[in-house]
Amino acid sequence: MSSRVSNYSGGRTNGTSDNDSNPRPRATGHSHHGSRSSQPDPRTARSPPSAFINPAHKRTASGNPRPASKSFEERRTERTTITTKEKLVARAKSVERRSKDAPPPEKWKPKEPPKSRQPETKLREPVKPEPPPATWEPIASLTPHTTAPLAIRVSIPPPASDAPLSLQPQPLHELSLEAQEAAIIEDLLFVFMGYEGQYIRYDYSYDPDEERDRLAGPDFKVLPGLDPSLQDLTMSMLKMATHYSALETFVDVQSRDEFGAVNHALCAAIRKFLQDYLIMVAQLETQFLTNDTFTLHLLNVHTLPTSQMMDQLYSLAHELLKRNALLDDESSEDSDPDDIENILENLKRGGDLMPGNMTGKKVCKGGIVIGLITKRLETMSGDPAARSLLTSLLRDASRPYMAMLNEWLHHGEIGDPHSEFLVKEQKSIRRDRLEQDYTDDYWERRYTIREHDIPPQLQGVKDKVLLAGKYLNVVRECGGVDVSKVTQDVPKSFDDPRFLDNVNNAYAYANESLMKLLLTTHALPTRLRSLKHYFFLDPSDYFTYFMELSSSELRKPVKSVNVVKLQSLLDLVLRQPGSIVSLDPFKEDVHVEMNEVGLIKMLQRVVNITGIEQGEMLQPLSNQPIENDKNAVGFTSLQLDYTVPFPVSLVISRKTVWRYQALFRYLLSLRYLESQLSTTWQTHNTGVVWCHKSSVRRVEIWKRRVWTLRARMIVFVQQLLYFCTLEVIEPNWQSLMARLKAKDGSIDGSGKPDRTVDELMQDHVDFLDTCLKGCMLTNGKLIRIHSKLMQTCTVFAAHMNWLSRELEKSDPDLLGPIKPPNMTDKEWKRFQTMKSQKSQSDSGNSTLQDEEARLNQLFEIIKNWEKNFSRHLQILLDALNHYAATETVVLLSLCARLATANQGTEYAGLRTEEDAST
């Protein structure tokens, strides 16, 4: 068979140049046709050249066996002729090599077909001088290397239609039916291997130099003159030749590096089938040369099963090529995002702009290829042969994918150089960025799923596959997995019955390992209790002490605050014996920070951008600048920070720490406002101007209005603080701890014991989001109302000293030198001492007029404060009633408590739409 392939490719069409130089006589075969006609064949005068028509092929017509008495001699003649033909080919090659050195003739005539030789009893004609060789000399060469290591590198032979006229074969209409059949069978054997025959050639529309045409497969045409019956059989078999040529090119193209390991394995499986196909062609040639009864019809019968197999392979290959836009015109489809990320990563490492020779288009590889084969297998399940073929292809193609899957499931690593695995890794995201990263890229984006590249077999367990590898990856980085250990006896194909058990067992093991690492080794519950002590002020005895020590520093503008001094004071307080936090093993992780952005501005900006009111997750935004608060002081800018090691930082991440900080600043603002109002209460109970009962009724009425407003503000602040700590944070905290214990197995029936680390992380985030929502920090309207109410209370407390001075000037009892009857001697003495220290600038004549004007001004001021506080408090109550009915029912209890602070005022009850909208 190999001699025939080399006969064509090395100079098959040139073999006629020394047709007459054969020293041995050739069996013509005409003497064996005596049973058909006693006259010699008239075509003996124009027999075809020996290189085109093998004398052994001149057999009887199809279905007419020869006489048995002459079969031995005929077979011997056939063997002799085959040997003679091989010598002729070798001699033709040597003549061609010698003729290359001679200058080509200026003009020569095409060589006429030589006369057929007479039987051996006749004298041979004198040998004519050898004509100069034709100038058409195709030479094989090596093509450049590609990334496909087994691709064919021999240059494509020129089409037979380009050969000179002198090398064209004898027309088919001049041959007998028997000779036509023999010539067509010989041509088909060559065409089956992807070569052109003498009478079967490429169609004019086929360009062998164009890769798209080779991938689609050549169309063949038969030269005119063939018998119609032979024509029909020949055309029916040419489709198989088209499929073989296309599959051979498909294997070469899809074996390139950029198409991935799954395509490489698929091409290797197809190459095995093509090797069996070539073996079949060799066996058919043997039958053709040795079996007298081998006809074109038998050839067709023998190739039918293989033809169906080749059709299935070609159909699959055609679908893959269409997905890769290698057959149709390239469409303007979106580029593969994985390729873009790989390009950017490659550029960061100083690599080329594009890997390989791809153009950035979406490549059909990995899970998509497995999905296509699986889909075809389901479609062709009724065809046993097709089902067996596609099952074999799926098993072989999925082996590298299963190797990647097992490596991910059992070691937490991805060996995916071609970006075809269902889990995508962003190597640019490293765990050392966890300290600064507010979006938790390491956990959420380091490993993600390629949603469009998932094999159908993994569609139902994709989340388990992702989590199993992620968990194991974390445990491996903490030294909990032996990477060098090779997992034995794992399924290597999707049809293995242990496939799903392998995924589930790996997932359970990885989850159990990471949960044990977090809950036991790194003491996650203790970490969370530590966070509660510091950020939720539970208990707050240490923090009250810290506020007293640092009050002088915290009253300064935020840019003048000494953070190092505050950190020293906090460390001193945390180590104070007798406090709960002194026993905390993680107190070294708490740090003091100053945030120049006010709490209300920060929350409003986050709510407005993230749309938290529409149910989206609250995310801190640290990549865009926020306008700093110019009036910020240490009290309003103080916040704590908390650092945790890996892998606890996956649960207590930067985004969760941001939530803790938001809750801490809100609770701190309420505590600070409560302390300011408490200081005001002390002033009202100890100051002489407030304790003295004036003889002027209007002054007493004004003082009672101030006391009432202060009491209402304290009720408002204390009820808010109570609600946020004991009705929002504490119940949700207990629920979170119950879930942690249920995961640890210490509480029976209170939770699923097989909960995952991702569920634990989500529980933690849900706990914080629920607290933020319950504390009304995720609603823009409530935040604005809170801001106005707290601003009113702050201004009231800040102006208390000024009100005391104005009250002193407005009370006639305190202006004269005579002790009022309602004041004790001790109080009068203290008041006189305080009064003597002040400069007196008012004259006695204008005292009564100034007293009246000041008193009217004080009534106007207190009226405005009462109006602002009552109005905004009622708007808050209306909003809380609305959101309690539509979103959070827990707000109803706060409404009931806060309503007592507004009873008896003109703003009690529902407000108008105009008031509610402000």
C-alpha cells in the first residue's frame, strides 16, 4: 500500500516518460479474452501508458470469472507486472533527476501514446529516442511548524488538472467496461487516502491551498466517459473520501495548542479511527490485487459501515468547526472574556500581545466540546453504531478534563493552561490584598465558574465543585493538605458510576476540613465575641472609661487629634484588670482610626449608589473620594479597626469590618449625644440659675419648657440606643451564635450539621445587614430624618451654657443685690461669687427693658427648637409606621416608645403630605 502512496506523490504522473524502456515484456491480457471474441482488440494500437493502466487490472467484466485452467498463469503474470511497475517507477525517477541538469528544449511536441506491444512471438519495434521530459516537476517540501506536534508537514501536491497534456490518461470512453472498473477501483483506493486519481479528481471549486476548503473536505468529479452503473457506485463512495480528507485536516487544525487539552484528546481519538480506516483501505487493496471476483460493488459493500462511521465523525467535526468560526465567515461575536483576562495577565508579565495565532474570538474548547459530544450522543442514542462511536469519543475526550477536575477536587489546584476548566482562576488576585480590599476579591473573584463552559455532566454539581476546590485551596495554603499525595482510584471518565460520589465525597471532605480549621484551630466564635465587645460596646464599661480619659483629645478638630495617644489610652483601658475585655486574647488586633467623613454622609452615599433600598447588598465604596466634614471633631470621627489573619479574614473580611464600623459609629454617636444631654441634665440640676425658683412666672414657664425638651430628647436618644442594642443586635447575635453551634454539632435539631463555609460567611454578612437595616441605616429617608433630629439635639446641648447666661440676665431676682426669698443663703453666696467674677456692662436704667427683650428672645428660641424636634420626630414616626407595615415589623416597638416623646404637642398624630415629604 505504501508503494502506491509514494507512487502518486513522488512522481506518479511522470512515470510515462520512459514507458518503452522496460526490458521485460508486459502481459497485455488480450490473449485471455478468447471467450469473448476471437479478433484482436482494436485498441491495441493505443494502449494507455503503463504508469496509468496496470496490466493486472485488465480482467474480465464484473461477475464473469475467468477459466480455471489459466488462473495460475494470470496471477503469476500479475505479480510479475507489479514488480515490473515498481522498477519502472524507480527508473522514471532516476531519469527525471538526470534531466534536471540538462537545459530544457525550446519547443517540443506532446508525446503521443506509445503503440501497444505485440505478443512475445513478434519482433519488437525499434526503440525510439527518448523525448525530453516535461517541465512540470512537482517537488515535495516541508511546511513550517505549527503548535500541533503531529500535524502533516509535507506540502500539498499540485492538482492533476495542472499536469501537461502528455501526462493525461487515456479517456474512459476508449476503455472497455472491465478496464473502466479496474481503473476506477484503483483510483478509489487512492482517493480514499486523500489523493487524486487518474480519472477521479478534485472539483474546480476546491482549492487545496485554502484551509477552509480542506476543513470542509474536497468535492470530487469523475472524468467523462464512465459507464453510468459504475458512475453511480463511484459517486456514492466518494463522500467517504471527502470525509477522510476533511477529518485529516480537522485533526491537524484542532490539535493546535490554543484549542485546549480536550480538543487534543478528541483529535487523538479520531486519529485512531483514521488509522483503522487506512488499515481497511490497505485490506481492500489486497483484495483488489488477489481476488479475481473483487468488483466495484463488493468495494461499496465493504465500505458501507466505515462510511457511516466517517459520516458521524465528519458531522461532529463540522459542528465544532462552525463553533470555532473556521468554516463560515468570521462573525463579529464577542470576544472571550477569559482570553481578554489572559491577554492582560500576559502583558503584565511582559509577554506578547496575543498568545498563539488566535485573534481573540471565542474558542470552542473544554466543556463546550464535551457538551457537544454529549448532546449528539443523546440524539443518536437509537443508533447502536453511532452510540458506541460517540461513547468512545466522549470517554477519550473527557480524560484530560477529568484529570483537571480530580486535581481541583482533591488538591485545590487548577492545572488549566488552556482556560477550558469550568472553574476560572484569577492569578492576579492574591490573598495579601485582603487587608486593603473592600470587595473581597480573593474569595468572590479569585475562583469563579465559567457559566457557558460547563459540561452537562457537571451542571447539577457545579457549585459543589467550585466550593470543594475553594475550601481545599484555603486549607492547602494553611498547610492542611499534602499536595504531594497522589489520589488513587479516582474516576477518569464521566460514564464511571463513581463520578458523582467522587464529587460529593471531595466536597464533604473539603468543607469539613475548612470548618474545622476555622471553628477549632482559628477560634472563629471567640473572634466574633471579641468583635461584639469592641464594635457593639458590649460591655461598655471599658469604653466609658476610655471616653473620659480621651475627652480632651476627642474634642479637638479631627486633623489635630493625636491618634497615637488615643491608641495608647485604648491599650491602657483594655489591659485594666477587672474588665471583661482584659481577658480577650485578641485585644491586640483592635486599633483606633480617624475617619474624616461623617457617618451620615458615608451612609447616604453608600445607600444612594448601591440602591440598598431596592434590596441590593450593602457594599462599602472606598475607591471614590468623599467630601470631608469640615466641622468634624474627634468624637464624630472616631472609629475602630480590627485585623484578623488568614483564613479567618475570609469570614471577617474587609466588607464585614466596614459594616461593624458603621454600626459602631452609629452607636457611638448615640452614646455621645446621650452624654451631652446628661451633662445638660446635670447643669439644670446643679446650676443656681436653673435651680432657683424665680418670682417671675414667665421665667419659670420658660425653664420648664427647656427641661421638658431636654427630657424628650433624652427619651428619644435612650430609646433609640435601647432599641438598637437590645432589640436588633442582641437577638440577631444570638441567632448567629446558634447557627455556629449547630454547624459545630453541639446543638441538636437547631440547624443542619453539614452546612458549608460559604453559608457560614453568608450568615455573618446577613447578620450585619439585618442589624444595619434594623438600626435604620440602610434607608435614605430615615437617615436624613435621623440626621436632622440628632443635629437639633446636638445644637440644644451645645448652647446650654449660653442659655444659662441669657437666663441669668433675664431673671430680675438675679440682677439686684438683694437675696431672693426663694433662694437659700448658700445658693446666694455661691451665685454672688460667680457673679463677681463676671464683668458688668449693663446700666441699671435699661435693665428692665433688656430683661423683657431677652425673655422674649428666649421664648422664640425654645419655640423653634420645640417645633423642629417635634416636627421631625413625628415625620420619623410616620416613616417608621410605614416601613414597619411594608418591610421590618420590628420597627413597631420603636414607634410605640418614641411616640411618648411627642405626646401633648401640636405635632402629635399623622402629618400632612407636605410635612412628611420634608
